[in-house]
Amino acid sequence: MVWSKLILFIFFFINTLNAAELTQEEKNYFKFLDLNNDGFLTIEEINQSTKIIFQLIDINQDNKLSLIELEDLKQIIELIK
């Protein structure tokens, strides 16, 4: 589960390392993770979001992500953009 959180974090926020300001896309990701819409992210919201996304991606429900399932994650992220 730690790896999936790391993967999600990298996919969502990698561009912010070189930018002084968040892009609209990054702000949208933040809003997506902010489940209670209070303008803040808590570790609970990140964990809950990660679990939801993991369950959606883990097509065969084996509690493991395959490369094919990660490719599906990439497609989901592209759709969110």
C-alpha cells in the first residue's frame, strides 16, 4: 500500500517540484483528494482517497497492482485532467 501511495503522489504532484505556483491541473488533483472540501488535505483523506483509487484499479481484487492495472491508473489520471 505504501508503494501505491508513493506512485499516486508522484503522478499527481511531480510537476510542483519545479514550479513556484500550482497549475490548474494540480489544483484539481488537490480538490479531488480533499474529500470534505475544507481546503485542507489530511492524512486520513489521502489514505481514504488512495484506498478508493486502489480498489478501483485492482480489477481482479487480489490486493496487488499489476503493470496492466497501473496502465489503467495512468488512463484514469489522463481522464481526470
